[in-house]
Amino acid sequence: MEKQIFKKRELKKYKIELADSHCHLDALENKNFSEFISYGVLTIITNGTDTKSNIETLNISDNKHIFAALGIDPSTALNISDKELIFNIELIKNNNKKIVSIGEIGLDFKIAVNENDKNKQKYVFEKMLDLANELNLPVSIHSRNSIDEVIKILKSKNIKKVHFHFFEGDLSYLEYIKQNNYLISIPPFSSSKRDKVIKEIPMQNIMVESDAPAAGNTPIDVEKAIAIISKIKQIEFEKTAEIITNNTKMFFNIKNKTNLNIMRK
Ligand SMILES: [Zn+2]
């Protein structure tokens, strides 16, 4: 409790708003989302992963501070029935005005252990990409141990707006990302491979994420990711946060009017 009060006071001096490009609010134990907003994370993109979480994510979103991304993630893709997949596709189509992205979707070859599993993930991933094209929405991509295959499929589907969440690729993917104006998001942890990417990638291609509760605890942890970027880029924290928040709102086409002073009264 004391820690929270200290943090609140500390951020007030920044005078900037933060944005979390990828988390899972439906899976959080702390359902007091207004806490994160009053702290300064005024834009939160929360991702669904399966039927239950897609429905919850829709219910949680207010399109003021909390925005929904809906999708079938690679772990759900392993076991989803055709009937359930169709249900989710219809859910997304019927609510397409209420969502800002198709996500979380992608491939995960750490959990897909054989060709059969990989093919199941690819099948669902391609269905989700077709949906993004049809609804003209960006995609939020999970690409653990599978980035080459993911890129191959993105190219084949001619996907225009791509967000690589929890980016784990190395410098060799930089040109591809820059050329396509894709964005990567940085989690609240350092890795030497990712630090090298942060150093070289233009600021316009970066967002931050908490991936709470999977990686960070709450959306507030994006401040750790901003601090990592700020240090590597040698741009002051506030300026880094400002650029990243703008990137996030532009990418997801979010035009929420936000005022930190009012939020904190
Ligand atoms: Zn996630």
C-alpha cells in the first residue's frame, strides 16, 4: 500500500501520460483498473486469448482508457474446435467497432512440439489475419521461437499494420520492421539481445507493454520498460514516454482525450 502511494507521488512529477500496448486485464487479480489509470497509464490495450477472455475483454473495455484487442492466441489454437473458432470470428466481426486490434494472435513453437501442433496454430493464425484484413484492423503478434514463420505468413497475407509484442528477434529483423513501418513493444525486462535492437531501432517503431499478468504485475510496469529505452536511447524519461504514447495511440488509431490533472483529482 505504502509503495503505491510513493509511486503515485513519484510519477506526478513526470507530467506525462503512459500507454500499455499489450496486457491481459481479464487475467489480473487486481480488478481495480482505475488505479492504473489514475497512476498515469491513460491508454491500456488489453488482449483476449480465448472465448472466455475475449468476452471478458469486451466487457472490461470502455474505449476511453481501456481498449480491446480480440483474438485466439497460439496456446488456445492448439485445442480449439471449428465451432468455437467460428464463434470467436463472429464475435469479433459483430464488435469490430469496439476493438482496436486483432490480438493476441501468432505462433509459439515452444509449445507446438510437432508438425500437427504447428499446423493447427498456423491455421488459426491465418484465419485471424484474414479477419484483420477484412476489418482493416492492426494485429498484435506473439512470435516466440517462430518469428521467421510468422514473417513468412504476414508477407503471404500482405498484412499492413503489425505490432510484434514482446519482441525477441535480433538485429537482423530491423530492416524488415523499418521498411514496413511495423512496431515492436518492449516488456519491462532487459535482455542483451533486445537492448541491441532498442539501440538501433528508430523511436517511431517502439511501444512498451506490461504483458501483465504474464510478465509485469500491472500496466504500471510499463514505466520500467520506458526507463530501459530512455537509458539506452539517452533520451530523458518524459520525452521517451511522450513519443511512445503517441506511437501507441497512432498505431491503434486511438483518439481519447486525456487530462492527467483531472484524472488525479
Ligand atoms: Zn500477452
